[in-house]
Amino acid sequence: MQSGSPPTTPSGRSTHTMANIIGTAIALLTLILPILMIGHYAPSSSPSLQPAPVAGVK
């Protein structure tokens, strides 16, 4: 190796870095988005479930 030559790097290095960032963002959205949607659309207070009265029992 000559002292004046630039270090060798893979040619697609920046492409792989961008793909890793996009993949990480998709993975995080896949994990976080369902939890946020469940929290958003879940009822704020769950109604208490009481058993239905049985006929003929006093």
C-alpha cells in the first residue's frame, strides 16, 4: 500500500447506511404504532361487567 493512496472503502457504503436507517425506522414504527393505536382507540374507562340476573333466583 502506498502512503499517498486513500483508504479503500466499499463502494456501496452510503447505500447500506441509508438502508439500515430506513430499516430501523420501519422496525420501530412496526413496534410502536400498534401500541399507540390501541391506546388511542381503547375506551378511556372500561365499563364494569356485572353478571346478568338469573330468573327464579332470590
